[in-house]
Amino acid sequence: MDLPYTKPVGIPTVLGHGAFIGSETLRVTAGPFSIGAYPVGPQPSRLPSHGHSNAHFMFAIGGEYFSEAERADAGRDVQLIYNPAQVFHRDQFRKGPASFVSLSIDDSLADALAEWRAPTVPIAVVDAGVRRAWNRLLAVCAQGLGPAEIDVAVMELLAQFAVGPREQPSTGWLKRAKEILDEAPTMAIRDVAKEVGIHPFHLCRAFREAYGCSPTAFRSQRRLESAMAAMTSSRRLGEIAQDAGYFDQSHLVKEFRGKLGVAPSKFSALLARPNLA
């Protein structure tokens, strides 16, 4: 069931560059790019249909996010959505607390986005290369680096986005394999292949073509994102590590530092949640 509409007073139908509904806890500008971070309260409501004057990425963390974008996983706690300029949507968090991080792209890059074949409809980003580039951008922000470093990280993200897969995989067994990796993160790849009736080699090759990474790398990314989503709460880091499928807290910290270049405490600070030890 959809949550009730709540229209905050003074919210225009189309929001300007870098503007989002909510109280921002971070605002960083680097040339044509604007990055913001926004916490979501414990009882969020569905927002009215609205658009943005500029294209943007929106990274939802926690809160069972529902999006109208193509390829979106309904109710997933971590989703990266690309919304073109002037396209209306009314996505929602079903619960809180949660957070989202936005990246707005100024009109000066509109021609470049068209040249890069940027989607003309909202779309969930599933390509692993783009997701890794996005995580690197988050790490740069969490470290408090300057506009020059942020500008480089964003350009790397857009360059990866320009070459990433555009079509949703149409093969039923491939979609099912992705669902199994989401639902059973500890299942062996050989067993996943057996479950969908495909040879493991064929599964790995087709999966990489569709999602830009191996099934093993996909599972690792999902595990990391599951931990990210849990960091929007006040739960202890050891509990988050266990629930996400890590051996222990030190395993999570090591992977966080290795893949993002920051400690979990800095990442949680970016989300304006309590610091984690």
C-alpha cells in the first residue's frame, strides 16, 4: 500500500539545480556538480509528483526504497537511480530511518549527457562499474576532500556510466540467478547455476555481460551495500557485520577500507547518523 501524500509548504513542482525535498546535512559544489546528503525521518511519507530542472543521480540508503525507475528493485534498501532533467517521479521510502545522497549535473553538461547516451527515462543503475565509481565518489565526500578531487571522481563516474549496459537482461534464468544471489548470499555459484539449469561457465559469462561483473563480485557488492544500509540506524557495527554476512566486525572494516578507502565511522557521518566504533 502506498504511503499518504505529504506536500511540504512552498515546494515547487520542478526543483532547481541541486535542490531536493528535505533538510540537507551536506552540500558540496564542484564546478557543474552539486552533491547533497539528506537524512530521512522514522516515518517518511510519499512525496507528490515532482521533477528536477537538472539530471541527477540519487543514492537511496535504507528505508525500503520504492522507485518508478526502470530496473528498480522494489523495496531494496540500497538503490542508485538516474533521473533525467524535467522528468516527473514520486519515489518513496516505505520506512525510516534512511538517507539519500544526490548528485546534480548542471545544464552545461546536457550535450555531453546526450552524447554519452544517457537514458531519457528514470533508470536504476545496475552496472557494477558504475556502482563502484559511485562508491568511490562517496568515499571522497566522506574524507572531506576538496572540489578538485570531487570533480575527478564525478567525471570518472560519468565516464563509466557512458559505457555501462543500457538494456535490462531479458533472459528469465539470468534474472532468477540475480535474485538468488540477493536472497541467498552464501550459496555457491555452482549451486546457483544448478538452480537455474545453466552451466556455471555460461552463468558467469552472461552475468558479466548483463551486470558488468562476475556473480562473485556482485555478491560482494551487495554485501557491502547491505552494511551501508544498516548504518542508517544506530545498531552496533558488530551486529551489522554479522547480519550482512561478514565473518566479524574486523572483516567488515577491512572491506570498507579496501573498497571505499574510509572507515565505517566516516561513512556513517556522511549519512548524518551516529558514528560507529
